[in-house]
Amino acid sequence: MPAAASSRQPGASNRFSGSEAQRLLAGERRWLAGQLASRPARPWLWIAPTERPPTDVPAPRGLWLQREGEGYAGTLRCGLPLPVPNDSLGDVVLQHPQVRGASALLAESARVLVDGGRLWLFLGNPWSPYRLHRRSLPVSPVTPWQQCLRGHGLQVGPPRFIGPCWRLPSPDADDAAFWRDDGRTGSLLRACCVVVAEKRVVPATPTPVAWRHGAAPAA
């Protein structure tokens, strides 16, 4: 189960209500759009901390949800388990999810992904100086999330760090450099951490006939 975030962090209803927080989420969406450009166009599920889907999300291909009380609202109102068939979605995006109920949400995300589907988990980087400027950004250690994802049968890659280190540029500035995933020195201090997990289903191998009624024959 992921470790709890700092007790100083406010609830999901207001932690992303400011203009800078909205720009941070928009930057994450732009970064993800570049990553998804080379992937098959499959239905997706996106769970975000905002109240309504932004215009830059292709709604016809997916479901947009946000946390509401003990359930979710958005494209539809639901709780867990999600009203989505097994192995039906190509991508699941969890943008700064709450720690409460995280294990059940990750389990449902793994269930609905197709073989080769990916889960994109965005977290606040607890090591970034950015949190000193934006204290309402929820942060959480990455390792417990990775362990929880592996526990639900997903293959987890190393974390990737994007976004600013200190502050976002002015709204009129070109902030592409802040979201370039280039692995340069200092990237570990960026505001956002992205964990990418992939679902790989191991095909069942038929048991040889000679093995079904006892030990394997000697060579």
C-alpha cells in the first residue's frame, strides 16, 4: 500500500484549484500526449483531480473521472469495482491519485488493461524544491507505489521526472524545456514523477500429455 502523503496536504477538492496547479496538470497532459502519439488508438481511462475534462483530452475515446466522496464522477458516476470489462482499455492515467483506496484503484486499473496496456501514474516528487513553492502539491514516496503495482501483476519501469525544479515559467513563456524528459543532471529534482507500468499476460502453456498422469519420463 502506498505510504501516506504529508499531513499538511489539503484535500483533493482544493489542492489543484489554483492557476499554477492547473498549468502543472496541463503540462503533464502535454507530456503524456507526446508519449501516447506512437501507441495504438485504444480506449482509455483518465482519473484526474480536476472537476471537468479539459479541451485537450480526446473524450470520444475514453472515460474521464475525478474523485467525488467515496466514488467517482465525470463521464459517468461509479465506485469500485469500475463498470468496465476486463482487458478492455489500452491506457489508464492516474493523475495524482489519493492515497486512500489506492491499492483497490490500482487493482482495478490492472484488471481493465489489455495485454500490453499501460498505466501512467503521476505523483508529486517529494525531493523537488518545487514543493517549497507549491506546498499544496500532494507528494508521496515512489517506492511503495511501485511495489503495489508489482503486487497487482504489472511490470514497472524506473520513475521518470518532468516539470520545473523551482517554479513554472510565466504563462506566456515557452515551457517546453520544463517537460522534456531528457534525463539530464537535475532531473531528479523536477516537480513531477511519472511511473509507467505495463500489463503482460503470460500465455498458458499446455501440459505435455506424458506429464499429466505422473512424473515426466526419464531422458
